[in-house]
Amino acid sequence: MLDLTPELTQGLLTQLNRRQELTAWQALLNGEDYEHHRALERERYDTTFSSLHRALSAYVQTQLQTLHDSFRGAERPPGAELLGRWLTCVDVFALARATAEDEEWVRAHVGRRPLSAFRVGNSIFFLSGRGRAQWARREFLGLNEDPILRLPYQRKYDHERHGRADEKLRAYFEKLWVASDLLAILAERSSVIDVGTGFEYPELADIESELKELGLVLSIDTLSEFGGGFGLELCALATQSESALTERSPKRPVVDFTVVDGHYRGVLGGYHRRLSGALRPSLSGASLKWIFEIALTQLRRRLRAIVAADYEG
């Protein structure tokens, strides 16, 4: 199942536990939307149309987008590209009081503050009502096991929401897993290229065809004769959530480009000038192959990290 990497999890927790963010969350629980929810929280009602649910969900989406935007350039961790796009807020809730009929985990965390929680990927982030105000993470346990799906006010629509999310996450995961295997084939083809007469890209047509069936595209930058950078990108078309579609336009799909990339960012050869003013010679076939394989290795490593598999390369 597609999930946040440990680095992204820690980044989100650090962001959520800043004083201003804890204050902002508490402000949402002090408003009229929460008062309306609290009056109904021992009832069975559809949270999809709850004003509180929409407000809290929007807050979490903003947090994910802020974290996404905080990572720039080559230093962004694997999976950062998916924040707010493939890894979105699936569900969110708050519970002010518990009874003996509620799950043990729920009773353990409802206290002087409401128990708050939201789901991203296969992770539940929760703010316990006991002790110090501090967001934490635990794994989502599944439709028939997780206590957040047996809250007093939950109805079948909430289960359906999680079920649809599980299907999407599994599909995304499988696409990236297959893409990683296809790139391994590309790496094998590259390894046997003879650079004695120059460098040519490995055969790509069949790999690109396979990726296209998954809704993915492999993009290879043209190597500039002035040196510069070289990159391989895996681009995925991901349609936003149904709520985002409804808010923006019910008739026009909203499409995001999610890009995972590997780069060689050095300067080697090309026609840029030496300090003396003389032109450097163009890159050899061996150098071109070396740069290609560096970019491919980085792209494979990032993909394998996203699908939580040990990278071997």
C-alpha cells in the first residue's frame, strides 16, 4: 500500500507540532462547525457533508501542500512529489467524549481535549486528548479493524470513502512498482552498450509502451552540448479527489503532473570554456553512458524508496 516514507512522516509531524499549527487546529475545534458536530457525535450521521469535516480536511490538505512546497530541487526526499496529489487526506475526525462502548484505543486518547485524527496514505496521524498536545502516527489497520471506522457517528459512507482510497493507493503502488521493474530492465540494457563508437540510448519503445498502459510516461532530457544537467523523469497523470473536482469544476477533470526524477547535475565536458578561454572537448561515449546511468540509478532509487522496497543497484 502506498504510504508516506519515514522522512516525509517526520517532516509532517514536525510541521504539525509547531505551536502556531497546534493553535490553528485548536481554533477549528473552538468554532461553530465543531459545536454542531459535537452535538451529533453520539449519533449516526454522514460526515461527508459535515462542515467540520470539510474544514479539517482543507486544513490537512494545506499542510500537505505546504510540506510539498518546502522541498525544492535535488534535495527533496523520495515521495515528496506525491504529497497532496496521490497522498491526500482520506478522512479526518474529532471526538470529544468516549463511553464504555467505544474502542479501547479511542477511550485511551479521549481526555481533556478531543481525540483528533486524520489519514494520509496508510498512516493515521492523531492528536491525543491526554498529556502534552503532540501529533503522533500509527498505521491504518484496515476497514474491519481500525477503531476510527467504528466511531459512534460513522456510517457506511465513511467506510466507502476509505475503501475507495485503499483501491487508489494500491493501484498507485502497483504502477510505481512495475515502473521500477521496467527501469531495472532499462539499466540492464544500458550496461551492455558498447561505447567504442559513441553512445546511443537503450531501446525504449517497448518500455515506454508498457508505462503508457499504466498512465505513466518516461521523459529523457536531451544532453546539452554545453554540459549542464541530464535527467530522467517518470511523469504520472493523477486526477484529484472528488471533492476537489466538485469545488473547482464538476464538469472538467483536474489533472496534476506528479514527477519523480533522477539527475546528473555536474558539468563534464561539452563546449563550455576552460578558464583559459579554450573550448573543452565534447563528451566521450563512455562519459555520456556514465551520466545516463547516474540519472537512471537515482530515479530507480527514488522509486524504490516510494514503494518501500530495499534498493539494490
